[in-house]
Amino acid sequence: MAGTSLQLIILVFLLEFLHFEMIKHGYCSQNLHSICKQNEKKALIAFKEDLVDPSGRLASWHGEDCCRWNGVSCDNRTGYVVEIKLRNPYPKSFNGDGLVYELGGEVSPSLLDLKYLNHLDLSMNNFDGAQIPGFLGSLSKLRYLNLSSASFGGRIPPNLRKLSELEYLDLGHYYSQTQTVENDLKWISSLSTLKYLNLGGVDLSRAASHWLQTLNSLPVLSELHLFECQLVNLPTSLQIVNFTSLQVLDLSNNGFNSTIPEWLFNISSLKRLDLNSNNLYGELPDALANLTSLKELDLSENYGIEGRLPRKLGNLCNLQKLVLTNNNIDGDIMEFIDGLSECSNNRLETLDLGFNKMTGNLPKSLGSLKNMHYLILWHNSFRGSIPETIGNLLSLRELYLSYNQMSGKIPVSLGQLVSLVVVDLIENSWEGVITESHFTNLSRLRELSIGKFRDNTSVVFNMSSDWMPTFKLVYVKIQACKLGPKFPTWLRNQTELKTIVLNYAMISDVIPDSFLDMGLELEELDVAYNQLRGKVPNSLRFTAVPVSNVDLSSNWFEGPLPLWSSNLSTLYLRDNMFSGPIPSNIGMALPSLTDLDISRNNLNGTIPLSIGNLTGLTTLVISNNRLSGYIPQFWENIPMLYILDMSNNSLSGTIPNSIGSLLYLKFLILSSNNFSGELPSSLRNCTQLYSLDIGDNQFSGQIPVWIGENLPSLLILRLRNNSFTGHIPSAICRLSLLHILDISKNNLFGFIPRCVGNLSGFQIEFTSEDAARYEGGLQLVAKGRLVRYSSILYLVNSIDLSSNALSGDIPSELASLFKLGTLNLSTNHLTGRIPPDFGKLEWLETLDLSKNQLSGPIPTNLASLTFLNHLNLSYNNLTGKIPTGNQFQTLTDPSIYVGNNALCGFPLSVECDVKISPFPGQNNGDIDDKNELEKVWFFSFVGLGFFTGFWAICGSLILKKQWRDAYFQFVERMLARNSVYLHRKFSGMGRRSKRATINKI
């Protein structure tokens, strides 16, 4: 019993002792976390008072214990403030609650009272251009300083060199983007303990010549970020590399213009190397394989890196990310992939080789890269099919193979990629059948793109009508694949769709109610180029994203024009059977429209005034309808209009002056209406016009001079079939980019300006890259008929001055327009000869000089025009033999020469009596020139002989008196003798005549 009591006493004693210790520990702990130095508290309050805090982020900065204030940390042992972390948690300034979370104002020097402060983070705030305080260099204990993206101003204070213990310095984008501040780096060489340095976005152009030598003095540096620093100069050699601890090097966006420097390959510790967006060139060196620790390599956006992928690059078994997009790398990837596949544990997760020139097939070894998450090979020239081994990449999330030259069937193994989120296979030549098996395990699929934008389907979707996919697509783009004839039923459970693109899908159906009842809020609906029919319901809804698009073009939709939600940005309804008037409230119902194309329908009525409310409109195409009335006056309200096409309607009246307020207008197409009057001079303000087409109207007056003086960018000028009068203004010759000129069927007279040789647009070879400067189609007379051009307008070079009253010679200067494809000068009053230099127009396909008054022979060198396939020289006064050989052998229609009675030879039935061209390659014009030359020589020699003979005789008589006397005596004797002879002769004739008369009586 006594022992039990003793144990009880000991137990109570221990419990009391433990209770005391717990109270003591709690009291001490509370003291440790609550101690706040009064002088540091005052310093923090002074610091707060100089800041601007619109959202109240520093509302907790009150009370006795400053160590508990938001963003403040103290040393648990001493109670001194050691950290201030006031980084803006919402970098975009707003958190959706309307509050601005950026701190502003000034940084108070009271921070100097925080003697043990080692961490200061004021990043992502807005100090509105205030200078970075120089006193920060006196915070001697500072090991971490982050002022990035805080909108400070001025240069980096050199006092920061005093921070001898600094390990982390981030001044990236420290100043506002509106400022230009040049900095040097000499101050940084003193920071020998620096491990992390970010000066990205800081202008270091003043250090361009010595930045590498300066930073090479930082021996423990492990991360260096100098992106967008305008360093320009990247030394290709460095004798001694001191920063051997460097693991991250980011020198992107600096404009370097060199090869990849060799000293980089000596930094074996590198794990991440980023040189993207420079101007590096040359081949990828094998020495890259020396960087065996490398995990990320980004050499994208250099455009000059070329050659093949080195085989040794496949030895980088630690590589996780390789980005080489937008370069000129060619060859195949087989050796590189084979090399990686030999790694016992390859770690490659991202392979981005997009926008290069790579060729060859994708190797089967691609299936060994089982850690692959992102495979991006688009915009190359890969061929062949997708290897079946693609099904082994079970970690693959995104697959981009679009815009290559691949073909074949889509492998069913693609359906095994359980992690796949995005698959983009468009713009290849796939074939075969796609079934549910291709999507078996793709439950995570969100984006699907397949097909090619063309009207040639080679892929068939063969899905059972009751198939319900396990995935929920957000984006579907299927082009030139046979989905029809029924609208795809498997879309009925895709309730999360935002983008639907089904072009050339051979769907001949109505849009089913089940699809309309899904309650989708779309960003894009594009079902153009099908045979969809019926009325389009107004129940479709579109989200309020920056742009939302609808394209129902080239179908059989009918009924009135649909009006959807006011969020719609672009609306393309062309080439359907919509009828009725354009809704009068279209401008109020769709106020966000930027592009409106309702051409090629059966719309009637007038142009509604509410279109003037579409202040953001850039494209307005209402052509090929049955619209009537005048053009309204609302153009000042649509200042950004880029394309205006009202052609092929029944509009009338004059062009309003207010159209001249469209300063950004590039296409003005008003052809085939009933417009009249003169062109308003206000159009001279539309100086960016590419195309001016007002043909087939009733415009009158003279062709304005300002067209040539004020529209320097004009590519197309079509004034055809109007009532313009007067001369062709020579100012037209200033249009140096013009390559389609059609002013036919007017009442123009006078000469063709000889300055036409200045139209250098007919000497330029336009390419597909210029196609963006063309809109819609254009009808031109070519090859003797009216031809409509659209997608290849940039290739057309045509001059048509026909059906006017032009006179004079054909300017030989036209022959300098050597890219000219069509020249039509028919039905005028032109005279003279066909310029022989026309034989230089080697691209000429159509030449029509008919119904003029041309004379002389046909130059035989026209036969060398190998592209000439339409020639009409009828109804002129041409003479001589029709040239033979080469291209003229194909021009067998005799009607192209009819009305020239002095022409002979094939294909006419009139044979030539003499050989006109005695020498090969010599034309009749050359013979005529030779004959003229012979006449000149003949008369020259006759004159010379007369001159010599005359002075030989007369000169002698003048100089020799004795000869002169003898000569004149001789002449006198001869005259006397002849006089006697003549007297006797005529006297005898008189007597005989008189005797005859008497006898007759």
C-alpha cells in the first residue's frame, strides 16, 4: 500500500512537472513569434505610409506584433525582420472583383532600419516610373532582391554592387515598356556570391561589347536570364569559362547574328539552354552532345539554323525538351530518333520541330519514346504514313502533324493513346476509313483536326448511328472527309463544343433539332461547302469571346437572313439561297460585326441605314444580289472598312463623297450596277487602294488624273464599259504596281501615252505571298472571251484598251512590259505598224489588234512567242506573208487575219508569189528597211558622182583661161551650126505644108 502511494506521489509530481514545462514552452514559443522590435515596427509603418495600396493588401499592418503582418517575416530566435514579400499575387492587376492589387508610390528609406533584412520582393507592382532607390545597396544582409515587372524607372543604381551577400537578383522588366533605359553591367562584377540573375527585358546595349567577360567573373552563378536585352554581340570564343556551375542560360531574343558559340559546349553543368528568337545560323554542331546534363534545348525562331539533325544529338539521354521550330533544318529524323531509342531510359517529353524543311518518313522507333507528352512536327515535308508504333506513346497529350505531305491510312493504334488531348492532322493526303476503333480509348480528347481544305474527299467516317463517343470535344475541324450525307449523329453528345468546322464534308441534310437543342455557346461555326438546306434557326448562341465566327457559305440555305446573338464578329453567308431584304435592324442586332459577306444570294430591297452602326466593320460584301436604290451616306461611321464590294446588283445614283473618308479602304468594287455621274474627287483620299473596279456602269467625264497621282498602291484599275471621255491621262503611268488595266468600252480618244513603259507592275513577278492583296473575283477579256479570275489574280497581267477611239501608233514602249499576258487594243483607230519589239513579250498569251488601221507586214518574230494562244489581227491593212513556224503553226483559224486583203500564206487560201523572207529569222520589216537603205546609198553615190564630175569640168575651166576660151569657142560654133540646121529644116517643112494645102483645095 505504501509502494502504491509512493508511485502515485511520483506520478503526480511528473504530471505537474510536464504541465509546467508545457506552459513554459508555450509561453516561450509565444514570445518567439510575437517579439517585434519597436524601431523596426516604426520603419515598416513609415514604409507603408509611402506606398499606395488601392486594394488594402496591407490592411493587416497594425497592432503591436509586426511579425504577424501580411508579407512580413521575422527571425524566430531574434525577432528581427528578415523578409518582406509583397509580390502582387494577381499579375494582371485584377482578380475579377474590380480591385487593383498593384502597390505603388515610393520605397521609403526607412527600410535601412531593418538591419537584418535579407529578402525583399516588390515584384509585379506599379511604382509608376519611380527610380530604384540607391539606398538598397546599403541593405548589407540582403541575399534576395526581386524588383521585376514593378514599373520602376531610370537606370539600375550602381550602389547595388555593395550587396556582397546577394545570391538572388531579379530585375527583369523592372521598368515600364513605354520607357527606354540603357544600362551597363560593370556594377555586377562585385557580386561574387550571386547564384541567380535575371535582367530579362532590360536594355543592356551599353554592355554589348563586354557582357560575357563581365558575367564570366561570377564563379557560383547557376541561373542566368538575359532574354530581350539587346546584347547583339555573341562572342564565338571564350578563353576561360569560369561559370562552371551554370545550369540555366537564357539568351533568347537578343538579335545575335552568328553561329552557335563553341564555349557553350564546355559548360557541362548546363541543364537548360535557351537561344530562341535570335539570328543564329549554320548547322547544329555535333559538340552539342557534350552537354550530357542538358534537359531543355530551345533554338527556335532563328530561321538560319540549317542542315540535318546530328545523330549524336540522340545521345542526350537526359533531354526532356527539344524545340527547334522555325528554322531551315532538313533531312529526316530517323537517326536522331534511333539514337534516343537506344537510351536505357530516354526522358524526352517535348519534341517540337515545326516549321522546318524536314523530309522522310516517321520511323517506327518513334514508339520507343514512351515519356513523350508533346510531339509537334507540323509545317514540314514529312512523307509516308503514321507508324503503327504511335500507339505505344501512352503519355502523349498533343500530336501535331498538320501541313506535311503525309498520306496513307490513319492507324487504328491511335485509339490507344489514353492521354491524348489534341490531335491535329489537317492538310495532309490521308485516305481510308475512320471508325469508332480509332477513338476507342481517347476519353480525354478535346481537340480533333483532320482533312484538307479542298473539294476532294478521300477519308470516310464510318460511324454507326448509335455511337456515343467517350470524349467531350471542345474543338472539331474535319475538312474534305465524307461525314455525310446525314449530319453526323455522334456530335449529339458533344455538349462542350466551342468550335465546329465541317467543310467539304458531303453533308446533304438539314441541321437536326437534336443539335440545336444542345444549348451550345459557340465561338465558331463553319459548315461551308456542303449541301445543307432548309432555314437557319435564330436559336444558335455565341460566346462573348474576342471573336466569334459563323460561315455557312456555299450551301442551300434559304429563307430570310438569320440574326444571332450580338456577340457575333464575322458572318459569312455567301452563295446560298437567302431571300428577302437585308434586315433593317442588322446594325443594332449585330453591333460587334467586323466582317459581313452575304453575296451571291437572292436578297432584294435597299441597303439598310443601320449598317452605319457597325463601327468596327472591316469587310462588307453584298455583291451578286438584287439590291436596288442609292448608296447611303454613313461611311464616316465605319472608318476601319477594308473591303467594300457592292458589285452585280441594281444600285443606282452617284458614289457619295463620304466614301472618301475610308482611309484604310483597299478594295472598292462597284462594278455591274447602274451608277452614273463622275467619280468623286474625295476618293483621292483612299490612298491605300489595291483595287478600283467600277466597270459596267454609266460613269462619265474624264478619267481623273488623281488616280495616278494619289493611289500609288493600285494593283487593279477596271473602268470597263462606262462613258468616260477624253484622253488617257499620262498620270496613269505613275502606278508602278499596276498589273491589270481595263479601260475598254468607253469613249476615249487621242494617243496611247508612250509612258506606258513605266508601268513596272508588268515587269514584276508576283507570288502567292502577294495573294492577300486581292479580294473577290474579276472579269476580264482574255483569249477572246470573258474570263473570271479569283484565286490567281496575282498572276494575271492584262492591258485592255479596246473599243475606244484611240488613234496614232502603237507605242513600242509596250514591249518593255515583259510580264504582260494579255494585250487588247482592238476596235480603235490605231495606225502605223505592229512594233517588231513585241517579239520580246515572251509571256504574252493574248494579242488582239483587230479592227484598227494598222499597216505593213506582221513581224515574224511574233512566232517566237511560245505562250501565245490567242491572236486576232483581223480588219486592218496588213500586208505580206503571214509568218510561219513555232507558235504560228498552232494558229490555224483564218478568221484571225480576215479583212487584210494584202496578206497571204497559211492559214489563208491566198498563196504568196514571192518569198518575202529570204533569210531565216528575217522579217518583212527588215526587208523594207534594207530596201530603204539601198535607196539611200544609191542616191548618195549619184549625188557624189554629179558633184565630182561637175567640179572636175567647171573647176578646170575656171582655173585655165586657155581651156575656158577654147571651150566657149567650141560652144559658139556648135550653136551656130545647130541654128543653121534648124532654120533649114523648119523652112522646108513650111513650104511642103503650104503646097499640100493648095493641092487639097
